[in-house]
Amino acid sequence: MQHPVFYVARVTKFLDKMIQEHGEYLFMGLVVVCAVVLVWMFTRTRKNPVHEMSVVILPLGLLPKRESETETILFRDDTL
């Protein structure tokens, strides 16, 4: 019995060879398959109705507004 790493190496070498020889055709085929799946997803009729769901958007990174505190001036230059 061989170590599982050897099986993985065989599979990856096979896939690399397939991609080198037929990469363009594999890419075009996968694009067509993805397009068909997207069309099917958006045009199919649902068995169960879609339930309405409320969404609350909270602003992130904004600090809450606070009342400004008056700071006491320790050193005042009245010569101006």
C-alpha cells in the first residue's frame, strides 16, 4: 500500500497536464456551465414563498455625539 501523498501527487500531475493541454477549452466550458447555473438560479420558480425580512444597518466607526464640555482656561494671554 502506498502513502496517500503519492495518490495526491498523481492527481495533481494529471490535472496540471490537463490544464496545460486543454486549459482554454476547460475555461470556456466552465464559463458556459456557470452561466447556465446563474440563469437557472434566477429564473426558477420557488416552492416556498420568500419571507420578508427586516434589515437594520448600523453605522460603524462613528462616535456618538456628546455635549461639548467647557474647558477652564488656566493661562490666559490678555495682551492681544
